[in-house]
Amino acid sequence: MVNYKDLGLVNTRDMFARAIKGGYAIPAFNFNNMEQLQAIIKAAVETKSPVILQVSKGARNYANQTLLRYMAEGAVAYAKELGCEHPEIVLHLDHGDSFELCKSCVDLGFSSVMIDGSHLPYEENVALTKKVVEYAHQYDVTVEGELGVLAGVEDEVSAEHHTYTNPEEVIDFSTRTGCDSLAISIGTSHGAYKFKPEQCHVDPQTGRLVPPPLAFDVLDAVMEKLPGFPIVLHGSSSVPQEYVDMINQYGGKLEAAIGIPEEELRKAAKSAVCKINIDSDSRLAMTAAVRKVFVEKPAEFDPRKYLGPARDEMEKMYKHKILNVLGSDGKLAH
Ligand code: G3H
Ligand code: 13P
Ligand code: ZN
């Protein structure tokens, strides 16, 4: 049994309370390799932002849960070496799907876990989330629950259509489970294809497809029921058009990839939404940069020569999110 506090990590409780009060959101970036982690930590240190490192099921399968945990411990030391005396880094399990998995992450040194029972019947979601909370809270590990279903792929669970969170359920769910934050469904979804082109309209100025707005009425109703309660948005990549164009220019084939407009995320970050999950944008930045090197320097075969530019591009993207979308820059407690 390792306690995250001994690794220099923090849970989400205090940072979420400050984020709600301050009208900004904490970035929750997924990682499964060293370059992503380096880019996240550099971006967080340089902008003086708290940050959540997320580990998904896919990441655990790819990189190994134990290794990722040691990388997060290393990230704390790296942030200090970069000049941040008191980094606020959370190691979070993304989309935990069983009590056993959540327990194994708590025992390994994670400081926060998500138990995603959103696809279960309501009472089963309540019971499972409550069980995880009871275990995690013994070690002061914070727990994120989820109500409502996001369209697309949630790790290995995939849903054709989203079901918005029912605001009538949130008081009962948060009270009975004791969860520390709640992921809700208001029209975001995972991946780079969040909307079908036929759901969008064309912006006459840019010629770009503009998706339908998020259901801010649902968010407002949730906030009215649970004033000051930390809300989480999954599926919040913006799918920057410049990365999609770059990937396609250098031999890729991404058709009609559409994300959440940044203005919508800026608006959400000012509300009780205090954790915004971003994974796909990192994948796009990395792929765009790697493809560019492969096309422009076909003789290159040293991975550092293409993973280095990929890391730089991801760092630029992470900083942009912190500074221009979420507003978590300069928000470290010390
Ligand atoms: O929730 C979805 C995240 O983007 C993680 O996806 O399981 O492919 O790593 P993954
Ligand atoms: P994106 O696919 O929009 O980056 O969402 C990531 C996410 O929600 C991870 O849990
Ligand atoms: Zn998610």
C-alpha cells in the first residue's frame, strides 16, 4: 500500500474548491508515454498551473499501470527540477470500470479515481460509486462519479447516442454516494469525431463546420440543484482544424473531424465545471508533428528527431489550453 501523499501528489478537493470560486477549470490531460508527460509537466510548470494526469484503460494496457504510476512520481520530481517548488499534480484513474480496479489504483498511489457507472442502471451506479467512495476516502483519495451517457467510445464502452444527465438525479446521487465530483453529459463526446457534418452548420466567414451548442441549460439546472459542487466535462477536445489540416497535408486521412469550440469550453470553465478532460487534441498534435517530419525528412530514423518535435507541439497545445481556454495559469496554492 502506497499513499499518494508520500509521492508528492495531491487529491482534487482543494484545487476544485479554488477553481469553482475563481471561475476557471483544471486541465485533465491523459498520458501514456514519456513525451506526453514531459510536455504536460513543462506546460503546467511554465504556466504555474495545477494539473491532473489521467490514466485510462487504454493507457494501462499500452504502458502498464505500475509504470505510469512511477512516471507520475517522477513527474513531481521533474516539476521541482524545472523550478516549481510546490507543484500540484493529481494522478487520476480515468473511466475506472470496477471496484477492484479503483482499489488497485488507490493502493498503488493514485490520488484520485473515477468510477464510471454511467452505463449501469441508476441504482447499480449508486451502489458501485458508493462502494468506491467508502474505500477511497479512507485514504483521502477523491472520487469522480458519472451520471448521463456520452456518445462515442468511453474506453471500451461505446454508446451510439448520448443521454444528457438528468438534473433531477444529481442531488440523490451525490448525497447517497458521497462522490467528490460529478461528470455530466451535456453534448460532449470522446474522440475526434464528436459531431456528424449534418448536425453542423457552415460558418460563412471561415467555411468551417460549426457544431450545435452544448446543453448549457442542463449544466445550469445541475448547478442549481448542487450549488458549488465540482462538475467534470469529459470529451472536451476541440479538434483544432490546423492539426487536422496538417495531418491530411502530410499524408493522413481524417475526414470531418469535429470537436468542441473553444468558446464553449471557456464559458464552461467559468462555471462549476472545474475539470476539463482533453486527450484527443494531444494525439492530433503528436500525429501532425510526426507526419510532418516523416514527409519532410524521409531519411530520418532517430525517434528523438520526430518525437522531439511532437513533444514541442503538444507542449504548445497544452499551454494554449491552460492560458487561453481553461484559465488555470497562476493558480497554484503556493
Ligand atoms: O476516455 C477516453 C480517453 O480518451 C482514453 O482513451 O482508452 O484509448 O486511452 P483510451
Ligand atoms: P477527448 O477525446 O475529447 O479528448 O476526451 C478525453 C476524455 O474525456 C478522457 O476521459
Ligand atoms: Zn472521458
